[in-house]
Amino acid sequence: MKQVIFEQTGLPKDVLRLVDAPMPEPKAHEVRIQVLARNINPSDIMFIQGRYGIQPKLPSSAGFEAVGIIESTDSLQTYPVGTRVLFTALGTWKEYVCAPVNSVVPVPVNMSNEIACQAFINPLTAYAMLEESGLKEGDKLLITAGASAWGKLVIQMAKQKGIWVAATVRQDSQKELLYQMGADLVINTDNEKVGGIMRENAPHGVKAIFDAVGGELAGKILSSLEIGGTMYVFGSLSLNNIPLNSGLLIFKNLTIKGFWLTSWMENTSPQMQKTAIKTVFEHLSKESIQVDVASSYPLEKFQEAIQAYETPGRNGKILLM
């Protein structure tokens, strides 16, 4: 089978290569899945660079999330051969993957592969962060990376709850799209002063910030929190640490918390996990929330896919099919 691997961490263009590998053999509690589609997430790129919370055991394949068809089932025959499933694994950029049967989720018949392959990480992160924050109707939220797949999902889910949402972007062309999705305020941080605009539109501050960027931007928007507000940090797209204003933390009684979906899943009840997945799948199946696809590439053209992923102002996911 074909798989994309890296033998040392670094920039994807420098370290990834396509190789032939033996067909993986599933253990008794595993299923073998023929992979149909994968999406490229920021976590995938950080993993390749050795900057993610999970470190690769080299050589390693890339990718965490995919959809595929069960080609060989487990010893208990939990799901029949031919069942289409969503799954996460350490390395999905390959033609076949073995995964524990209890980690796969059957995909609704009416959900396309293009949607299913991105139905876990970003939608569940958006859902879980809103649950964790306790935001309710009438509360105010500010998010960074508003035009990302995650950002668009947060906006749509928050608006369904009646939450006021402000979002930051880096391209004027992304503003109208986010307004159409329900954002109340969109700020281009490349040519607008986020602090001043936030004071005009949310003079008492926002109850929560969801930050995917880190660095200077996260430091600047900290002042947009209301007294007692919380910033939830779940990404570091800038690859820089947050410079913190100690005075703001002290005198506004602010809280900064890290958020990682893996930890949330480990620390929440099985029933809550089922509720989260069921809710997300219902939204996606009924198209009450939208996910976008910018373009798709066959696995062997992974370098072209990464170039497309890195295109500034891109709207929609890049897929490996």
C-alpha cells in the first residue's frame, strides 16, 4: 500500500515522502479500514514539525482524522465489512489503517466523504469549547482565526445559542462570508485596531475569548475580556507564545485556560461524548451548520495539497482523497 511518511521532523515540503509499505494486519480488537478521504488540519502540520502535544515515533505517517470503509472487522464482528466509519489515528495519510473498533464511528448514509472526513476534530472542538465555557444566550464571545474551519463552526454553533460573536481575520475578503454565517463583528487585524473596535462594540467586554493564534494577537485581545472573563487557548497558529499583561490579569481577575480536545474527551463521560458526536452529526447531516471544501487531491499529490493548504486567504478545507 501507499503511505506518506516522515523520518525526521521539519517542514512538510522537506520531510514528507510517499513510500510503499506492507498491508497492516489488525489485532483482535481492531478493524482494518480502507481510507477514502482525509482533511489537512493545523495539528497535522504541527505534528510533522514536532510542535504538537503528541510527539511522533519516527518514522511516522501524518494525519489524525479520516473516513473510510471497514475492509476487515474485529474478532467480535462489531461492525460488518463495508461499514463506512469516521476515525482518528496517529497517521491517516495512507491507503489502509488499523484502528481499535471502539474508536470508530459509523457515518450517516446521507453524509458525504468530504464532510465526514472533517466531522470530528473541528466540529467537536467547537462544540466542546462552547460547552466548557458555559456561554449562554446574550453572552459575548470573541474568537481568533474566524475564517478557519473551526472558527466558522464556532460562529454557527454560537449563533444557534443566541451568543454575540466577534471574530478576527486577516483578509478583507473573508469578512462578508463570516457576516453571512452570523458573526456580529468581524475585524481584520492586519489593518484594523482590534482593541479600539472591540471597546466600541463591546464596551463592557466579552465573557470569553477562544484563541487559536497565540502570540501578539492573543496578548492584545486579552483586554477585551470583561471582569472575571476567561480566555481559552487551544491553538498557536502564530507559533509564538502569548505576551501577558500581568496588570490585566490581576485587576480584572482574568483566567487563561488551555483547551485540547484529546483531554476533554478523556475527562468527559461516555454519555457526554455520545451526546457531542450525535449533536455534531445531526448538525452536519441536516446542514444546519456548514463545512467548506476548497479543493481535494489524490494521496500521491500530497505536496500540492500542502501548497494549497498554505495559500493565504483560503476558504475551505484541503482534502486528500
